[in-house]
Amino acid sequence: MEPAGHPSLCRTATVELRPRIWLDIGTREGPRIVQDVEKFRDVLLEKGWKPGKDLHYERVEGAEHNEAAWAQRVGPFLRFLYPAREAAV
């Protein structure tokens, strides 16, 4: 199927110009990593990412870098990166 042959398809297609980014960091992941991740977040904000829209940042007090810590955050992570969309009719 060629989009040029279906202009309505082209008009209704959602195109995201920038990826949605989820950043979270546990305060027990390492001595410098929190600071580095926050610097990266600040660069993204300067480049135009918007908190809650296409950028999520969360500093998790006491969280470590392991599967148990990630399991606590996987649900919100997936919902942010893959939000539910209204069903096409």
C-alpha cells in the first residue's frame, strides 16, 4: 500500500518527532550516577523534551541497580513509553 494513494491515512497518522524517554535512578546505584543522570535529564530539557509529555525523570530514594528495584517501576515505565490509544473505528 502506498501512502500517496491514501491521503486520509497520511493525515491521520501519528508521527512522533522525538522519542519518549524514561529516566529513573536509584540513589544507591553508585556515587556519581545520580548526578550524571540528572545532567542528562537537564540536557534533554534544554533540547525541548517536556516532563510528563515525552520525558519522565524519577529519583528513587534507596533503590539499587537490580531486578527487584526495576520490578517496582516496570508498570509505570511501560505505560509511559507505550500509552493506551483510543481504538480506531
